[in-house]
Amino acid sequence: MSSDVPDASDVADAADEVDAADAITDEPEANDSAVEEAAKHVPSGAPPLRVEGLVKRFGGVTAVDGASFEVEQGSLTGLIGPNGAGKSTTFNCITGVHEPTAGSVYFKGEDVTGLEPYRMARKGLVRTFQIARELSEMTVLENLMLAPKGQLGESAIRAVTPGLRGDVVEQEEAIRERAWETLDFFEIDHLATEHAGNLSGGQRKLLEMARALMTDPEVVLLDEPLAGVNPTLEEKLLDRIHQLREDGYTFLLVEHDMDVIMNNCEHVIVMHQGSVLAEGTGDEIRNDERVIEAYLGEDV
Amino acid sequence: MTDASSSGDRDAPADERPESATAALLDAAKRSDLGLVLGTLLVVYLAATVLTFADGLNSVVGLMRTLTFLGLVYALAALALNLQWGYAGLFNIGVAGFMALGVYTMGIVVRSPDPAFGPPGFGLPLPVGIAAGMLVAAVVGLLAALPALRLKADYLAIVTLGISEIVRLFLQSSAFDTFLRDSLGVGTGGGRGMGMPRNPVRDLFLVDGQAGTPTAFGELVFGVFGEDALGVSNSILIDWGYIAVLAAFVIAFYVLLERLGRSPFGRTLKAIREDELVADSLGKNVDLIKVKVFVIGCALMGLVGILWFGSQGNVSPTPQFMPLLTFYVFIAVIIGGSGSNTGSVLGGIVFATVLFEGPRRVGASVRDVIDAETPPSFADAVAALDPTAFLAFATDNVAPLQFILLGLILVFIMHRRPDGILGDRIETAAAVDLSERPSGGETDE
């Protein structure tokens, strides 16, 4: 099984290729991405993701009220909290769906507060959705092939000009191969030519994660990836997450299921009423008085 | 043109031999895109022949010309709209306005500066005019898209409909005409419209476009098919020459859009149509891509306007560029199946020939053989309780009744086949084959 894992060097190679490709596109964003690339290679001990004093208000409602936390390189960090604790809003502020009212988001030490989702994804921070958002009219393979960064053929001119299309096709072949490998890894390769809309709920979750990985991310934000997934598939998904983490990916996991978080995450962040209530290992959280009081209540 | 068409053409005879020539033809037509389009045209031609063969070859060829011309221009417009609406889901209901911008700009740029011949222009060569027409349509499309695309889809529809009407009313306005004449020295002709520059295809047949002085090529064509040989009038022959140009444009549009569709660009468009947030979250600059595809589509619509109305001798803003035209183009795309380029070509041809021209032609032919007085009103026609009288009334009033027919057909399509003729097609959004795993890859455990 481990032979199927796209190993880190493969991923790095692919990323380099894509970076080179990015540099020669004549797209207006080419400048931006050059800046992004420069930022990417700054060697720093900064954590991949840091949130500081994040505040988000919707009218009179304060959904996130000064949340601060860090996600360590190569960790699987869990984010829990009761309904309305502000987990999803925090997520949306990090990924750029919402602009924070106050506070900052740092990606590898760089201030990325309020950047649009597509810019965050290009920097290497990608997310999945709580309710799987597969592109149902596209095949599973197309869903995956959509994701990689720096695709030459995304320039309309390159896509149609005979002399330039050769490079596009070559890159497409490489992307197709990587898509197949990723499908192998998640064991949904038998569904490759199926329309994503025909997949079961669990398969959609696998597809979402596979698609997110195709962007070559460094940090993956998983929004309840196990909600509505049967126990067998849940095991499979968690197994894949652990394997990927060993390959150097960093995960931030929002999950309702306490056991999942406690058993899998080495670091747990508990949110309550919009701010961080406690942080620590699963055991520390389990025994934290404030957490028991505020969240676990009579459960533990 | 595509893999499907070439393989269809090749395989048809190789497979088991079909029972008859017609069966073989039908078989091939079903499997190849080109066959499907040509087969549809063939059926239309057969119907045209049945309707007019009594009037002689000239009428048959003349009707075929009219039908083919309309079919091809609607196919072009449908292809341009399919890029915006079918691929990217951008609801542009200002198609007529962008076509008007294209053809009017071309007219103004190319027309003679001498006011003696009507509204003056800049007197520049035709290719400059065509490029300018596309450019102006694209720029206005950009201006519309920048604010509207940032909002929800419905606003784009409202804005484009508004722009289309603003364009038409500006062109209609004599105040705008006067303003242009005073400021730039060119005019639109207001409500009276403007004459179009001579079609270069005409020069291919006639020296300086003058009737009676054919070129060597014209001599040859007129000699074989013309009045003295097969009896087809010269003007119809020249029109067929232009139809060949239109067919070339249809093929060019088709190849361009197929290539766009079968590329990462097309893949991103499909993703945007389905779920913008997903495309955004995967690193696609959704706003920029939407603006790009909208502008490309508008430029193509400008070109369609030039090819279509620029060849008609004279353009006027009303009724040619009423919003009705936009809805006709939409119907063509819906019939063919939005998202499919072959479907758009087919939809354009079927709409223009069967739904748009068909009822009038059939109605007129039927009216000729009915021996009855036309009742003065619909009530009289019904009250007469005489099917002949009713038919006489119906065939005499085909134009208004046609709208009822169109409505019924739309309801039928929406109900029975909401995806259109070819809407169930799976169009691959990649520059490589995705149907099976390329050899050399690992197999499943």
C-alpha cells in the first residue's frame, strides 16, 4: 500500500516544474506568483499557520472574538468546540472567504490576512468543505486535474495557439499521471471516469481530499472530513491523513467527533465563544477543568 | 473535425454492412458530428426541394440559400453564446447589442467619408473595420463585466439586457447621430440605419461588384450554373459564395471553441459554472477568468454581427437588434444542448430552418393549395367550424402563430429533454484522453 503513496520528492519535483511553468505564463498574476514564490522559499522557523487576535463580527454578532493559535510544521492539529464556538468562521477567515474584522493570519511568517481564497491556495494553503463540494458534472479525474497550480493551458491563448499547445498537452499528461497516482492512494481509482455526482457521500469526501492534495499544498484545512462517513471509510481516511502527515503535510482538522480528535491529533485547540479556551495534548484537554466545564460538561 | 467524426467516418464501412444505403448513412451520421450536421442540412434541403420544386431550380436553390445562410449565422451566434453561457454559465442576454456594436462599428470605420452617400465614415479598409467591430464589442463587454461579474449571476443578465437596449436606442437616436457627425465627422444614420460596405465576396464574381461585368471566376461559375445554363440567378450564386465563407467561419469558431473547451481553461470554466467557491479555493482567479471568457465571447458576437448583418446591404437598429434576437439565439443553444459546441451548430441550424423559416414556408405552400377564403379574424375562423377555413386562416397568419409554436416547443424540450439534442454528451475538459488509464501506469491491486 505504501508504494502508492506519492512520496515527498515526487511532490517536490512536481512543484518545481509547476513553479517554472508559472514564471513563463504571461498572465497578469505572473508577477504576483513570482512574489509568492520568493516568499515561499524564505527559510524561517515561522510556523506554517499562525492566527493572532482574530475577530469577526457579522452585524451585532461576534462570531470570533480574539482567537489566537499556532499550527506547527508537520503536525495534525485538531480544532474543536461546541456549536457556535466560531470554528467555521475562523476557518473561513483563514482561507479568505471572510475578511476578518480585526486580527491577523500569518502563513509561514507572512501576513496573509484577508487574501482571497485563490491566493491562499496558490501560496499552499488549501481547504476542504464540511459538505463535500464535488463538481458533479465533471468526472472524478477532471475534478482532480482541475486543481494543480500553474497550468499552462489555463491561459486561453496557450490553449488554442497551435505552436504553444504542445507544451499544454505535455503538462496535461503529467497532471493526468499524478491524478491517477493520487486516486490510487485514496483507492478511488476505479471511479476515475465516473461523474462526481454519482459518488456516494464517503467517496465524495475522499475525492475532496484527493483534489485538495492535487494543489501541492503545505497546509491542508479539513472541515469535518469524517462527518457522515461510515466507520470503515473513516479508518481509511484517517490512515491516509497520517501517511500524508509523515510525508510532511501539515493538517488542521475541524471535527465534531471528540474521539477522533483525541485519538489522532497530537495537539488540540479548544474554541469557546469565539476565542481559544485551552490548548494541549488530548490528555491535557481531557483533564482541563475549563474545558470540562464549558464544553464536555457531564460527558467526562 | 473531432476524434468522434473521423473515427465515425472510418469505422462505418468497416463494421458489419448495414442493410441499405440510407441505414448506413443514418448510422454514420449518428456517430459523427460532421455527419450529424450535414445530415440535418440534407433533410432541410429535401424539405426545401419538396416545397419549391414546382417553381424550378432557381427557387429551390434560392430557398436553400436562405435557409443555409440563416442556419449558419445562428450557428455562429449560438457558438459564441455557448462559450459564455454553456461553458462558464454567464447569463448574457445582450447578444443583440454586442452584434449591433460589431456591425455598426465596422460600418462606421469602413464607410466613405463623403456625406453624399449617407452617414459618413472613416473610409478605412474592411479588415480594419472588422477588427474595430470586434474590439468595440469586447471593450463594451469588459465595461459591463467588470462591475456585474463581481455580483451574483442575475445582475449580469440585467446589466447585459440593459446594455443591449442602450446600444440599440443610441443607434436609433438622431441626436446621437448628430453628435457623432459634429464631433467625429461620422454618423450612424439614426433610425434609417446605414448601408453596409460592399461584400468582398461579390468582387470575387464581379469586377468592382458591378452586375454584368463578371470576373474570370464569375464567368466560370455563371457559365456552369448561371441563367444560361442551369438557370440559377447570378445573385443567388454570389450568395452561395458568401455561404462558403460563413461555413469556413463556423468551422473556425468550432475548432477554436473546442480547443478552448478541451484544455485546462475549459476545465476551469466548467468548474466556475458549477461552483465558484470550489474553483476559488483551488487557486483559480475566478473573477479574472470570468471577465476573460466574457470578453472573448463578446468579441466573437461582434464578429457574428458583422458576418450576419454586414452582408445584408443595410442595417437599422430596430427591429433588427431587438432583444428578441437574443432570445432566438438562446433558443438555438437550448435546442442544441448548452455546453456542446456541436449541439450549438446543430441548434442554430434546426432553429433557423425548422422553427424560424420552416413554418412560414410550409404555411405559404399549404395556403397556395387551399381553395378557400381567409376568415377575417381568429374568432371567425374557429366559429366557421370548417377545417379548411381554419387552415386557411392559420397558414395566412403563420408569423404570429409561430410564436405559439416556439413556446410549445420550448415547453416540450424543457419537459422531455431539458439538456437539448446533444446535452447528454460528455464533453471532456482536458487536452488529453481521459477515457482510460494510459498504459505504463500502475494497475489496481
